[in-house]
Amino acid sequence: MANAGSRSLGDMIREARTRRGITLRALAEKFAKSASYISDIENDRRTPAEPFLRDICNVLSLDFDDAMALAGRIGDGAERELRRTPELGLLFRKLSDLPADDRDATIRRYLNEVERKLQS
């Protein structure tokens, strides 16, 4: 997952769109949306719904997980799982209590482990 830093979801989408030579209007037309709606997303005035964000990511070859992180969302499935599995909420709270450096290293370690399991 990319480090968000000062980069926003809108920045990510705009950079990918322009890198591919797609105009704002052309992207909007592809999804039957208004150019002003896409502009609002690129200027971080609106955050698209999860299914639309996935569609944008597919068209622009963006990493959906990175986009969700920049949007500040965990996803509908993850939210359902958090409600069903109290230990996930506990894990999140415990991670939040760690000092930033320890938290970041621990999160990276957990993410790497989960990725390995998903790939096997």
C-alpha cells in the first residue's frame, strides 16, 4: 500500500488520468457522469462510492486498496467484518495505542503476512 503523505485521492486520480491522456470530459462520459462530478472528485470535494471508485481504478489502472486508503475508507466488506468480529476492533484499538513508528512497522508486518497468505 502506498504512503498517502500529502497526496490525496483526487491527486491520484488526476495524475493517472492525465498520464493516460484522458480528458476530464472523456472520463466523465465513460461513466455517464458529469465532468463537474469528476472534477469534484479530483479536487477532493467529493469521494465516490466504493463501486464507482473501483470502476475508476480499473479504467485508470490504479491500485484499489491504495485509493480506498486515500479516501479514508475501509470498504463495505471490511465494515461488515468489523461488526461481526469483535477481535478486529480490539486489534485496531491496540494498534492505535502504539507509538507511530511501532504502529507503522507492526501494520506493515501484519500486511505482509496477510498478503503471503492470500497468495498461497
